[in-house]
Amino acid sequence: MPDWTTPYCGPVPVPETLLRSWNLDPILMGALAAIGLAGIITLHQQQARAPRKGAFAVAMATAIFAFIAPLCALTVALFAARSLHHLVLLGLLAPALAVAFPLRRVPIGLSFLALSAALWAWHLPALYAAAWDSIAIYWAMQAALLLPAWAFWSVALSRQDDAMTTMGAALMIAGLAGQMGLIGAVLTFAPRPLYPEHLIGSEAFGLALMADQQLAGLVMWVPGMIPLAILGALLARRGWRQGLAA
């Protein structure tokens, strides 16, 4: 049996100690400090405008919230917190990075496929267990989720004058929202628990293992799917107007 008590982010917290459960990994904190300093210097050298500087500040704050603050420890206790963690990466950290430092060379279709594959891979019980047991696999999975999301939002959030490009981005955002909803439905209506790693943590927070999984499904379904669907609709409207103006 694997040791399910000491995954990355530390041991399973309890409600009484959660707010004190910060991840003080010196390698992570050093890496974030180096990234923050490099980003500030680069933005200064590029004479970046306020929106890019603000987006980078949001990205750094979000990274701290996701990987150092108690949310990291909570992902060890609850699978619902893991779902929230994914939404923070996909819906806040990656878009903020895309505004601050957009990646232009990756086709949006390729980034969409890579992001979709990573999203589903994270929810495969065998891969989830592997990431739970191995810090290297854990960070590889985080990178597999964040990097294509960064590339995807870099194109999706750029102001394109071409109606077809805008409509294509809208359709892919809608496709991403649909996948969020489908994963949420699978988690909510699965006939049995899929992630026994969270048995101790869910009980510590007063939830049955199945209830925690169902809550994770609702997190993916509602706050995960709906904002993406709204954004996709707004982009589709912009594409429609661009087509009419052409």
C-alpha cells in the first residue's frame, strides 16, 4: 500500500491546523522568487504598460495562493480542493501569465489538445495516484496543465482582427467548458469513489469520501464550466461583429 499521508504539500491537515498549513518548500519559494524578479526586470526593460504589470502581479499572487498558501495543504485533504486548485491554475494563473507574457508561437489548436489531454489525465485514478506518490510526477502534471493553458489563453485573449480566428477561439473555449462539465458530471454521478487517497482527509473535514468526490464534480461543473461558457459567448459575439464589419 502506498503511503497516502505524505504527498507533496505536506501531511493531511485538519480544520484546526489548516490556516497554519503553509507549504514552506525552500526550492519552490526560491523558484518563485527568481521568477518574480526575472519577470519584474523583463517588464521594466520592455517598458511594459500597466495591464501587463498588473497581470504579472496577479499571476505571482495566484501562484503563491495555489502552491504555498493553505490551499495547497487542503488539496491533500479534499479532492474538491484539488478541483478548485485546477480551476485557479486554468482560470486565473494561466490567463494572467498570458496577458503579462503571451506565448505566440504555439497554435491554439495544439495547445487546446494538450490542455484537454492534461485535464483528463489529472482525473485518471492511476495517474492521480502516481502524482500523489511522486513529487516529480506531481510537478510534471502541474506543468502539463499550466503550460498549454498559458499558450491557449495567450491566443484566446489576444485581440484578433480576423473573424474566423476569433470564432475558432470561441469554439475552443466552449469545448473546454464542455469538458469541464463532462468531467464534473463523471465525478458527481460515478457509482463509487475514484480517489481513495482522500479517505483520511475527507473524514477529517466531516465528509464521506463519496461526498467529497461529488463536491469536486460540482466545483468543476458550475464555477469551472459557466465562466468559460460566458467568455466563449462573448468572443463569439465579437467574431460575429468582425464578420459583419468585413
